[in-house]
Amino acid sequence: MAAVHSTRMLILGSGPAGLSAAIYGARAGLAPIVVQGIQPGGQLMTTTDVENYPGFKDVIQGPWLMDQMQAQAEHVGATMMWDQIVSVDLSQRPFRLVGDDGTIYSGDTLVVATGAQARWLGLESETALRGRGVSACATCDGFFYRGKKVAVIGGGNTAVEEALYMTNHSHHVTLIHRRDTLRAERILQERLFAHPNVNVLWNREVAEFVAGAGNEGLVALDLRDTRTGAIERLPVDGGFVAIGHHPSTELFKGHLDTDADGYLEVQPGTTRTNVAGVFACGDVMDKHYRQAITAAGTGCMAALDAERFLAEADFVREAAE
């Protein structure tokens, strides 16, 4: 017989959004179960220095912050389960999720906090230098490159926005794009081309992220001309890969409404999805901000929305008895 775990609030995902929802849900007496997923702790587990999360005057480490969030959630009554969900049934309440070993998770409400993953170029040198000069978030890490030379890789809205943001920290920003035109919105392109601190390299792609001696980290990019194949070296201190994000919504295709980019849609000003009793928070529904603090905020919202949903459902049921 497959094991069955039931709760009033089932949370899928254990990044800042999921754990914040767990803290608020547990404090409301809902005894939430958090199914942690394939990457417990979310994207912050792969982040080293965190300097923009409120409450800490000194730099903290991403994994440490997530450990503290999880400890707080468990302390107030949340239960952590490590499992990979392979199927969902949202056709009726309680909702039913099945893990890869057949374990069943049943929830009167469901909070989806599965997050999003940055798209990477797929180079071995890129992986080796993540957190050592290579990043996928200028808003998160740009401060560490004040006064240094940086490059942003990409040609869409994300890349242009990241390049413009980096001009707050650097007077030498290079945007690298593999084509000869950008895909970004026209207004963003106009701002980019008008900025004196941004240089655009057309028809270039990154062949390799070049490390310095010892533990020096990133020192240059080897760029390949997409027309001739010629390689040139660009000295930089930081490289930001800005080719978009992929929301982790595959499980919910056909169950929950998504936008054109695959992000879960919620009713404006809430975390409510198109299925009553299912709520979405964090990067899985937020394509604009994608910060730990905004994810935590929407996690709080999801727990409060779920608590109110349950209270209303309980009132209706009791009135009918």
C-alpha cells in the first residue's frame, strides 16, 4: 500500500516562496506539508553571497538563509517531505499529488511554489564559474561589480534590462548578441543605444568563460564570430547570462492556466489560480521581479489566501449541516 500524507495546506516547492507559505500556514494551525522537490531550497541554494535580503547588515550565504527558513518553518509546525511529484489531480478537493515512489499527498488546498530556472548556455566553463564571475541575475549580483567591466549575454528584454541595470554599477557594459538585431522591445532598444556606457557586440556568441589563475574567477570571455568563426577575447570581471527563465510548470499543463511564456496565471492582486483552492507564488508566477524577497512576500500572500479560502469553505459547510 502506498503511503498517504494528508494536510489542510499542501505546498509544492521549498524556496523562499514555499517556506514563507509554510511559516504562515503553520502559524495559522494548518499543519502544512512541504514537498521539497528536486532542488530543496530553490535557486538560493546555488547562490553564494546575498546582500539584498532585508535584516542582515553583513553578506549572508544563500544556502544558510534557506536552512534558516526551513528551520523556522519546522519550528512552527510545518513538515518537510523530500519527494519528486510525477502527477497531479486537481479535479476535486482534496487535491491529490503522487510522488515518484507512489507516495500520495492529499491537500485541502495546494500552494504551488515550484519556481523557475534560469536558462544557461550549457558550457562547462559556465558551470565551473557560476558564483565566481558568472551569474544569471544582475539585480542579485550586480552590486559586486561596481566599477568593473561586465558583459551581458542575450538579445531579448531580459538582456537589455540587465545591461541597463548594470550601468548603475559599471561604466563599461558590453551586450553580446549572436545576431545583428535585438528581440527586445523598441523602447528598451532606444534606451540601450542611447546610453554612453553600453557597447553592443553583434554576431558574437560565448565560446568559453575564461578563468584566471588559481581561484581568481572569471577574467575574460572567448567570443566566436557567428559569421566567420573567428575567436576573440574580451576581458571582463563579470558575465551575466540573460537568455530568459523557464518556469517549472510542466506538472500543471492542462490543469492550471498559464501565460504565453508558461508562467502560472493568478487573479490580479492575489495568488489565486483558475482552480479554486490552488494558489501560486514565487517565480512560478512572477516573470518580472524574481527576487527572494518578492518570492517570500507572495508566499505569505498564498498562505493567507489559502487560510481565508478554508475558513470560507468551513463556514459554508457548517451552515449547511
